[in-house]
Amino acid sequence: MSEDIRKRAAELREALHRHNYLYYVLDEPEISDAEYDRLMQELIALETAHPELIEPDSPTQRVGALPLEKFETVAHTIPMLSLENAFGKEEVLAFDQRVRRFLNRDWPLVYTAEPKMDGVAVELVYENGRLVEASTRGDGYTGELITLNIRTIKMVPLVLLDTVSVTIPSRLEVRGEVFIPVEAFKQLNKERLDKDEPAFANPRNAAAGSLRQLDSRITATRPLDIFCYGVGMVTDVEFASHWEILQSLKALGFRVNPHIKARATIEEILVYYKDLLDRRHEFPYEMDGVVIKVDDLALQRKLGEKSRSPRWALAYKFPATQETTRVVKIDVQVGRTGALTPVAHLEPVSVGGVTVSRATLHNEDEIKKKDIRMGDTVLIQRAGDVIPEVIKVITTKRTGVEQPFRMPATCPVCGAKVVRLEQEAVSRCVNANCPAQVKERIKHFASKGAFDIDGMGDKLVGQMVDKGLVKSYADLFFLDKATTAGLERMGEKSAQNLMDAMAKSKQISLARFVYALGIRHVGEHIAHVLARTFESLKALMAATAEELVAVDEIGPQVSQSVRAFFENPENQRNIERMVEAGVTLETEEGATKETLAGKTFVLTGALDSMMRSQAKARIEALGGKVSSSVSRKTAYVVAGKDPGSKLDKAKEIGIKILDEKEFIEMTRTK
Ligand code: D41
């Protein structure tokens, strides 16, 4: 092999590490995704042709090939201590008093405070700038070795950035919290439900479950992210303050939360806490409080630790999202596929500022496992805007009158038989014409990812089905305005709006159409795969089971379900009627209208509701482009918080400037 090839491979590795950092850590890419892919493909090609070139920290080597048998355990060089909790302002002020008394100080102390991420604590070990080991916190003294799983997280550097500002230590232990952002969590759960896999209760469980995979190829598919907040053992470098540690971690290529409050008095920290608490729902990830730390490391050393937590740190938690209440009754809800989901009706209780009166109980086995009975006092939890859940029964509150739940033998809505197949966790109503199923199918049909019919709310669908106006989704397109206007809470104006919305929805992509049909096991993603592969509805309807399973990502279950759906004469008839009503399929895949084609955007400053990469994705999904510098060719400059000189330049040459709200409005996809 020539020296040139070796040199080129090294060049590519370095470039890819850098662009990975710019994209995933800084969220400020300098090259397009396509260009990044080209570099990656070139490196893969070189490494395939010359396997001796492959190095463990090549950017191509994030995902391992083989699953582990089990995780090894490792001892942390320095224990990962836990945090003392505080739940009120008084406790925080008492902490400050205690620390100052201990240090014999009557003047204010300097603290640094950071959002407390609700995820999984991990330690990353670097030797001579290379990631060699990663482990969970475990009990604080020993954890599990999850190096292969951590390597799959693109926000984790495999190789440290070499800059002038920080020496690369021969050994560096970095601590951080791995988490899953809320939107990505919801998407992950949606995909799991589509595949009939159990949903995760909350983002933290999803992150923990993802890190606990023995097969790193599975972990690689999970949207994990990390914020680093501290160090364990570090050689060769001396830090003076916590703030300096955070800055150095940033300089070495780690992701550090940008919302950290640097060097402030305890009063300022209290204001910071209040602000984060008020705005916590604007963040793309879950936080459960603020971690307050004495900034000066010399003072930290003086303070030391007591039992298992440092005296110099405090977790000021956000108000609990857990509460106890009573289960008044348990009934069942009938879903789109006839699945019966037990729901607990609760005595209303405020959980973290939101009144909760219901909680999902998932299925019969879950109720049995937790032994939840009507009349029980239970601990419930609400995480983000996820449906509240029953964590456990407070058995000491039992009086003996509590009634166990039994799955009904007949559907509570239509009275048809309920069956539970042997290999399934759910019971189902067997009547496909059950009004509850019909309503759910229509709601799904009209939902955002499907026909996206504006104004087709739950109440309206309920009335339409109850009055016998619609028996299937195809009937929607044959509704007339007068009938619609006669429904409760409707009128001329809203009926017209609904008619307009339906007319507009008739132009639809094949993928959305297939998703809208509500075929079991066919979620948004699988619908896309099917649309991309078969390109027309006719071809998809004609596809044999063999042709279907031959498609990547389509297994026997999906294949069987798709066949059964299209073989059903009633479904065929419904599809024909929709075509008669004027539903037309845009055959092209990804048929979102390219409303921003030819328009170039420049992003400057931080957006509150999304990362730069997400903003970029929104623009590109509509055919627009993102550029890093403002010129006369720029169509719009999107200005977030703390915009840079790009905004000044845009103003100077008269480019249209969008604020965050305007930007979101412009890039909303139907
Ligand atoms: O964001 C967090 N979850 C977080 C956790 C944080 N920002 N800082 C932390 N600092 C510490 C000390 C002060 C003990 C180094 C922590 C944790 N500990 C921690 N995470 C899990 C157990 C302890």
C-alpha cells in the first residue's frame, strides 16, 4: 500500500472527527450532510480495500459487530459520589450557611450551577486522547463496562480535540449524564408501538435500557445524547475551578450544557433556578433540578465529603412529578385495532403543576404484576408530557374493600367478544365495526402524519360515528356541508372550513396514504419504506407476501398484515371510494411540497425550541438550503438568542430577518 493512501486515510479520519464535532457537539456544521457522507464513504472504501488501515478510533468504528455475552464490571478510580437533595429555598440557603460556617467565611461564596439532567450517569476514560473505556455509575464504586455502547453516541468524542488551550492528559476520566431528548423519545416510543414492542415509561428508562443492550448495534439506533459535568482522575493538568473544568471539557470536544450559570452568588443561583423551573418545558430534554457547586476547587477539597456525597454540592430538585392519589375505578378504552387498554380513573391530584385524573395501566399483565386494585392508594408519576403512570400501590393503605380488576369478556362499547391471543399481551374486541374502533381509525386517518385534516377533532368524529354519518374513513369524503353544519358545536363557517380542509387533504403522498389506512404494524416509518419500494398503490396492493418480505425492514408479521389488509374486500372498496371522491396520490416519494426550493437560509444565534441541526433539517425537508455566511443570495436570516455578526450583515444588505416564531411558522410541514 502506498504512503499516499495511508496519508489520505489519516486525513479523512481527522476531517471526519472534526466535522462530527462541529455537527454533534457544537451544532454548527461547516459542510453539508452529503459532503460528510462522501468523506465517510471514501474512508470506508479505503479501509475495506486495506483492512490494515482500520484503527479502533476511526470514525467508521462506532458500532461493534458482535453482541457481548455479559457486561464486565469495573471499579471507578475515584468513587462517583451521589448528591444531597434540597426541595426548597430554605434548604439551599441553609446549605450556603453550612458551607460558609465550615470554611469560616462571612462573605459570599462563588457557586456554579447547572441543569440537572434526568438520565444515566456515566464515566468516560481517555488515555493519551483516546476513548478506552466507558462505564455506568453503578453503586458509585463499581459500574458496568459499556464502552461499545457509549462509542455509538456521536456526541462522545472517540479522540480528543487537540487545541492550544488545553494539554491532553495521559489519563482523563470524564463524568456526564446520558439522556434522550423528549421529541426523540416520543418518536422512539411511537416506532416501538408500531412494532408491537412495549413503550418506555419515560426518557430516563429509555436511555438506561438503551445503554444496557448487549448488542451495540441496537444502542446505535437509539437517539442518545450526553452532557458532561465533571471529572474523576486527571493527570498532567491542574484546574482551579469547576467553571474551568467545564471550559476545558468543552475545549477537548465534550458536550457541555450551554445553560450553565457561571460564578454567581447563592441569591443569583436562586433566580437561575426559578427561571429554569419556569422554562423547563421549553427545553428539548428533561431536567429534574439544578446542581449547585462551590466553584473553587481548593475550597471543594477543604470541604471534602460526608458519607457518600460531597459537602460542596447540592441538587436543588424541581417539585416532584410523583404524587399519591386513589384509584376510583378502572375501565377499559378500545383502540384502533380493538386493543383494550385499562385506564385508572384517579381522584384528581396536582403533579408538578398539572392536574392528573387518569393514568394508563398498559395491559392486564401490568395490573397483575403491580397488583393494582380499584380503591387502592397509588404512587403516580408524570414525566414531561408523557401520559401519567402508576408506579406502585401503597399497600399499607389497603383497607380490604379494594376490588381487583378483571378484563371484561365482552367489549364495553359494542358488546362483541373479547379475545386474547396466546402470544399477545393485549386483549382485543373482535368486531371491526365496533364504534370505538371506527372512531379511533378515523382519528388516526385524519391525524397529522396521515391526511392531516384540520378541525377533525375527537368530539366531531364521535358525533359523526354515533349519528351513523360515517362508518369508515372513506365516508368522510362524501359528507356534505349542510349535514356537517347541523352537528353540535358546528355551523356554516366551521363546516366550510372542514370541507376546505378535506379538499386540501385529498392530494396526498403514497407514504401518508398507506400510514393513514391504519394497517396493523405499519407505522409512519414502515409506510415510508413501502411507498419508497413499491412506488404506486397498485403495485403495493398487488405485492405478494414473498415480495414484501424481500424488502429490507419488512418481516413476516408486517408482510402478513399488509396482505390481509389489501385482501379484505371492504378495505378494497374503501380505497376505490376514496379514489372516486378525488383522492390523488402523489407518486413521488417524500412528497412534502418543496416550498423552500431555491431559498438559502442563514442561521445565527441559539433557538430556544430546537438545535441548529433540527432547524437545518426543517429547511432541507422543504427543499431549502442552509449556508454559513450571509450574502445577497441569502433569502432569510433566522436570528435566535445572542445572534452574531451575521445579523448585522443581513440588516446592512437588507436581507429578510425571521425570529424563531416566524421561522417555525414558515417551516411547518403539513
Ligand atoms: O446533570 C446531572 N445529572 C449531574 C449529576 C450534574 N450536572 N452534576 C453532578 N455532579 C455530581 C458531583 C458533584 C458529585 C460530581 C451530578 C452527579 N454528581 C451525580 N449524578 C449521579 C449521581 C451523582
